[in-house]
Amino acid sequence: MFDPVIAPSGTLLGLLQRGRGDGTLHALTAPRAEALAALNQCVLHDPRHDWQVENRSLYYARLFLDLNGELDALEAHLFDPEDVLDTDESRTGLALAVLGHLASYGRRDALTLLRRYAATGSNWAWALDELALRDDDAGLRSLAAPVLARFPTDAEGEAELAAAVRDAFEPRPWRLWAEDPRESIATRVRAAHETGCFDRWQRQMRPTGPRPGWSVRAVFEWAQQGFERGAALHVPAARCLVAVAGPEDRSEILRAAREGSDGARCTALRYLADGDDPEALDLIEAAVSDGSVTVVEAAVGAFERMRGAVAVDRARRWAGRPDALGAAAGRMLACRGGTRDRELVLAALREAVRGESPDAPALCTLVDGVGRLRITCAAPILRHVYRETASSHLRGRAARALAATDPSFAAGFAVECLWDCEESTRELAARHAETGDTRVVERLRRLAADPAEEAEVQTAVRSRIGPDTPAA
């Protein structure tokens, strides 16, 4: 999947791509055709950098409802001939998830599209998972024949069917089909289920990797073999060292941390850092100075995991270094520093925003630290991150930090956050938004009544309003 192209934050498309609450508010006041065009652009071209931590589907589905949007563009996208050529689930996953939410809101046209796509589309498994949560038994049973027809009745086809049953995210359709009155369907599904269970048991009985009784040297060799084939095994290898290494092995581990092969060096550094070894910090500093890119990354990662006061003191010395270790020191102080470290954390945040971008991965830790330490003068930087980042996950963390540092948050960004795409951000807004704004109470009431809303959000809403709360 290519990185999405994100429009400027001040445009309607840019706001909707980011999942900001202002995106919904602007779309509802824009010309309907323009709003629907921007919405379709977002749904058909997933704007998320990381779909595993960012939500958009409920946000876009709600806007479809508010705009009474047609589904013609989604239908054309799902059933385009390209669906046969490009089977990556990232092409259709967001559209299918949006249709799932629309179906839960009672849009029959969305339910019909999901059924059609589950029967004929390449990403049928995703569509089937959406239907498993929303469709009735009759609708799911009608899909048994077309889904099973995807799998030939030869040995290879039956193996693929068993894997599909075993790996299904939502098992409800397969359970229904295992009890189907049509014997040809029920027999195949039950056999596939039994085969999948046996395959899982076989994998558990044949574990790969280190065995009890391995030596320290064998663990290092295993880590290096992984490195040579492009697999980073130093983290599990360090855990293995915990099990096999004794006091008599310390000198060998220290030697590997100074001059071992890349796989062994990464493993030794991780092991020593996790154990708060007194020599770990000096070895980490040396590795950052003379190690390969892989060793530097492992050394920095090992340092950031350290918990002791000695590591925090060393972070104060290293903060401000113009390298990866200096940046890691700033992040450690953001996590574990005290009020005396506010200036160092603020400087690290400024450097990360200036030197990288509002989407830099390091910003999550630094933003959290600014909020934890209540660095009020950082509010302008946090507002910049909030507005500009394309990551709704990072924006939510910026909002949480603003709630702790910016007195204007309750009457400002908190109001917008009630429409945000992330449930944790909506929950934060429900606890902080100033109810003097007439939009706030109306929105809180709507969230309280929405069956698709998360329980945590509705709990926060109930803490702010009651049945007799005035509308203004």
C-alpha cells in the first residue's frame, strides 16, 4: 500500500482525511455535492498511515448518514474490474467497514452491497466479517453456497477452506453453515473446522526456535542467523539469555556487546539493559558511536526500556546530543523525568517537530510527557501538532496533553473533539467540553443515544448530562 497523499489541514478534504471533528462540522455546512465528493475520496482511498491504530469507518459512516449520501461511488469501487487484479485488502477494507456501520444503522442498501461483495468480491472475508456482526441468519445462510464455491473440492481447495475457517475473525457464519440443512455444505464446513483445529494443534506441538539447554553462544548464533536472513531476533534471543545465562557467562555477554556480530551485539545490549547491568549504559553509548544502523537502533531501543534512576540521570547528560541517543534521552525524560526536566523535554519536543514532521513517531512519547509534566508553555506546539498531524492517534494524544496544559481547551478544541474519529478523543471531549456552547449538549445527547458509540464514551457523556439537562 502506498503512503496516502494528505491534503492541507485547512481544506475540507484535509480535515476529513485526518478524521478531525471540524471535518464533519465543515462538511455539514459545505455544498452537499462538494462534501460527498470529499467523503467518497476518503473512503475509496484510505488516508490512514496505520489502520491498526487509527479509526475512520464509524466517522465516515456517520457523515454518510448526516448527508444522506448515496452509495453509488462505493458500489462502483467495490465491483470495479480492478478488484480482481488488486486483491490487497487495503483497497476495499475501509469501504467495507463503512458499509458495515451503515448496515448497523439500518441502511438496507449497505447490507445489500455487503452481501453482493461477500458472494463475488476478492476481499470477501472482510465483507463476511462485517455481515457476521449485522446480518440475520437467513442472510448469512444465503451466502454459504457462493462462499464455498470459491474453494475447489480437491485436496488443495479443502486445505484452503480449512485455513479460511481457522483464521476467520468472526466465526458466526461458519458455525451456521456447519449446521446447514444442506448436507453438502454442512459436511464440508465441519470437516474444514476439524482440519483447522488439527493444524493448530500440530503447530503448537512443533515449536521452532531455541530449546532448553541451549548455551549462550548458541543463542547468539541463532540471533545472527536471523539477522543474516533479514529477521530481527535479538528481542526473543535476549529473553532466551535470561533463561540460559549464568554469572559465569557475563564476560562472554559483555564481549558480545562490545565487539560481537550484529545479531549477537543487539542481543547482548538488550539483555544487559533489561537487567540494569552497571556496564549497560557505557556499552550502549559505544554502540551508538561505532555500530551499524541495526546496532544503533537496537542500542537506542534497549536504553529506552531501562527503568532505573541511573538511566534517567544518564538521559539528563545525553539530552541535547544531536544523534539518536540524544533523541532517545529526551523521550526517556518525557516518560520518567520529573519537574526538573521540563526544559529538556520541551526542547526535545521542539526539535522533533522542527527536525522531522508533525507525524514523527517520536512525538507520541514527547506529547505524552509534556502533558504528564504539565508544561503549559508547550501549548502552542501541541496545538500545531493537533492541527497538522495526519495521525488521528497522535492527535488524540495531543488533545489529552492540551487538556492538561491549555486553559482554553474546554471551550476550544474539546468542542471539536466531540465529532472526532477516535473514541478515546471523543471520551476526553465528553469529559472536558464546555457545555455553554449550544452544540455541545446537543452532541452529547446524540452520542448518548447512538447504539454504535463506545461504552466508555457514553459513560463519560452520562457523567456530564442527565435527562433534564437544559439544551443551552
